[in-house]
Amino acid sequence: MGATLTIKKGDVVRVIAGKDKGAEGKVIAVLADDNRVIVEGVNRVKRHTKIVNKGGRSGTTGGIITQESPIHVSNVMLLVEVDGKKVPTRIGAKRVAVTKTRPDGTTYPAHRSVRVATKTGEEI
């Protein structure tokens, strides 16, 4: 079972280590079991695919396909906008009081956990 990751699908991140250091992109997928993320345009690898003849249109054509490969979540940092600039930040958590509604219409106070940018203190 993988750990809970603070990086989520759709976040814009910057690579801080490795061959693509400095590259920015959107997180396409999060592989929580492996502590890895797939970032758009980062860690691109070439895959050689075979021609599969299954008949009709379902057969795949062979060739060399370039696609993104997963990178470790510790090698990326979330970007937040500060004064119109994208700045990398660590991610913290904060409990926020909310009002929830029951199916019968009554309300009650509760708490929920939200991600917070440590650099700005703002909710993500």
C-alpha cells in the first residue's frame, strides 16, 4: 500500500532533480503505490511497438512511440503563483471548519483537511 501523496493529478509542478531539471508541466497521473508521478513533457522515452494484426481497425500499427515515463514524487515541486510568477513551494495541511448538511436538511459543524502552500499560506 502506497503513502498518501501531496501532489495530485492536474497540479502544475517543476522538476527539481534529474535529467529534466527545471522543466515544468502538468501532472497527468499519480502512481501512489510506487510514489511516482507522470508529468506532461517530462522524462520522455521511446517505446518500440510491434505490429499487431487482430483484423479490422483494432490492430495497432507498429513503430517508435514517444511517451512520458514516471518520475519519483520527491523530484518534483508544486508551483503556486505569487505576484504573477510561478514559485515552487512545499505543501502542508490544515484543518478547516465547514458546515455540512444532512439529507433531512439539518446542518452540523465539521472539519476537513485542505492542502496549503507553505510559501504563501494559501489553500491550494
